[in-house]
Amino acid sequence: MPESKNTSKIPVLIAGIIGWAHDGFALVLVSLLATTISAAYGVDKIAIGFVFSAQYVMTVPGAMLFGELADRFGRKNILLLSVLWDSIFTSLSAIAPTFEIFALLRLLSGLGVSWGISFSLLSETFSSEKRGAAGGLVHATFVAGYIGAVVITLIFGNMDPIILGPLALDGWRICFLSALFPIPFLIYLEFTLDESQVWSDYKKATQLDEEVKPERIRTFDILRGKYLKYTLLLTLLFWLSEFAYHTLADWAPTYFEYLFTYELQKADGNVDSAGTLSMVVMLGVMVIAAFALFTTGWLSDRVGRRNAFIGCSIIGLVGASLFFVSNFVLILTPLIIIGCLILTVSFGMHGVFGVWSSEVFPTRVRATATSLIFSVARGLAWGAFFVGIVAEALEPSVTVLENPLGHAQALAVAMLACTFAYLAMLFVPRLIPETKGIDITTIQE
């Protein structure tokens, strides 16, 4: 397919970037503020780990809803609506009076699934030669959201409460209020973002058929017939990748906070700075992740989606091995950080997700399939909850300052479950069609 001459590509990129960066911002806030939120509501690591994972559960019905709407009524308006939904419910977390309401709001925010819609729009706009790079760029901006969350947390996370009438907004609550940042961009995109030309042509070509008989529900279509195999395999592959990612990344800030507490205790330093040092390390980790995501997407345009994915899995196994050795054999913090950086490079495989799944499915079900596959994979990737259970069992949270190294190692034991996912990801991609260079057409079956 030649590059679309009727759809401006810059607004398409901006729409994908804003949606995905906000997704990263909102989800990572919980991870960065885990210790503070835990203390504010008086809950343990299991409860926080539950929120880490449960906030993804509602992305499944959200994907079914917003994906169906995007396939029926177009990509543009449904994409903007989904980002707005997520922004509003994330910001409402700032005034949650109880942990139960906080968890409920995280669930509701998950309904606003924009990922699959933005990648459908992107894949229908960019040529096959540049689609992977564009997808990698959009996915890399998850890191921009992560970095934004880190900066906001550093600025407001520990500030004194602000009294607004009956409300006392602690610093962590102000961090959640900042989740409204996409709204000015959504106003801009309302006037500059064009509808997908591929979808518009498809709608015109099938309008007569739709008037004669009612449209079938897209979710049913991708769960039967020739699409069922691809739906299951892509979901499995993305689930393995998401499990590895959330097993490692969601607890990484807390892990490093414990590790630096241990190092500062040895050096008679101020342990209160451990949290800040952890965030600084995570900033560096995320910069590397952004580079890896774009590079892997770009590379997939040249070596194929499958080879790029398998290459990242091999890198992940190397990083996990070094992480194990440096945690339990040598106990050297510099080596631990290097191992985590190598693991971060393996997350580049996520940069292939959107384009690969959107290329496998036709225009009629593209947004539904891409949204649902990723949302199910992420919704079932309860790696963070698993880590919380194991870490709490090995080292209860009430003795953190007495044995910070023990807590770091307890988290590391569970985090190494990612190794099994990386091993499986060496083989599952071989069962999925290679789509490098495929043309996306109006009628594609």
C-alpha cells in the first residue's frame, strides 16, 4: 500500500503518542507511589500488587467496547473518547477516600482502551516500509509517560498536603490530578486528525451490505473460523511478554528502593534518599527502553516482526541470568543495575506488538482484534500480583528497615519468573505469520 495521501501523518503520530504516553503515565504512577499509597491506606504489598494487576482487568471489556465502536464508526472519534475516559477516571483517584474506591477507580480507568485503535489508525496510514518504525516510535512514548510520572512524583510526591475546603490533598493525590494533561491535545486533535482513509473506503464499499443485513459483533468474528488461531497465538505471545514486563517493571522502583536502603545503611548514609535514588535509576532505565522500543520497531521493517521479537527474547534471557548472579551469587549493585538495563533492552519486543497484530487482521476487525488481543494479554499478565505474594511470603513488609537486602532479594526471587516467559518466546513467534512488507488494503480477508 502506498502511503496515504489523504491522511496527515503527524496528527496520527501525535494521537498515538498522547494516548500511549498517558497510559504509561497513569499506570506507572501507582508503581512509583506504591510505598506512599500503601502507607496512606494502611495496606500491604499483596493489596498493592493486586492493584498493579487488577487495573488491567477492565481493559478487556474496554477493548471489546471501544474496538467494536472504532471498527463500526471510525478510528478518530473513538480514539479521542477513549483517551478522555482514561484521563478523567485516573484523575478521580486523587480524591478516593478509601483503598477500595481507589482500586475501583483504577478498574474503571482501564475501560479507556486507546492502544489498539491508535495502532489500527497508524497501520492504515503508514506504508509497509515505515510502519514498524512508526509503531516503535509510538510505543516508545510509553516511556515519556513513565518519565513524566517520575518527574511529577519527584516534585509533588512528598510535598505537604494542600487544603481545599473539606479536601486535604496529599502530594501523591496531586500527582494523580495531573493525569488530565491530554485534554488540550484532544481539543487540538479534534480539528487536525483525519479519519483513516482505509476505513472510510471500507465503509463505503460495504455500506450496501450493512443496510441489507445487520453487522455481526467483531469480537465473535475473531474468536472463530480462520481468525481464531491467530487470535489465540498472538494473545499467548503478548501475554508472555506482558508477564515478563510486569513481573520486572512494576516492582523495579520498590526493588531499587530496598536495595539502595541496604547500601545506604552500610555506608551510614541517609536512608530517606533511597526512594529518590530509585527513581533516578528508573529514569535511566526508561530512556534505554525508549531507544529499544523504537529500534526494535525500525529493525522489524528490515528483518521481520518475528526475528525482531525472538532477538529481544534472547537478550532477555541474558539479562535475567546476570540479574540472578548479581542478586544471589555476587550481590554487587553495579552488576544488578547492568542486568536490569539488559532486561530493559529486551522490552523492545513491545515495539512490534501493534504493527504485527494490526497487519494480521483485516480492516473490518482490525481495531477490535488489536485492542482485545493486547488487553487480554495485559489483563491476564498478573506478574506483579505474583511477585507481591511471593515477596510478602518470603519477607513480610513490616521489617523492611531491619532487613532491606532480604526484601530486595525476596522481590528478585519472584521477578525471575520472567525467565520462563523469555524461554517460551523463543518458540511461539514461529507459529505466527510473518507480515513484514504486507499491504493493508480496504477489503482484506
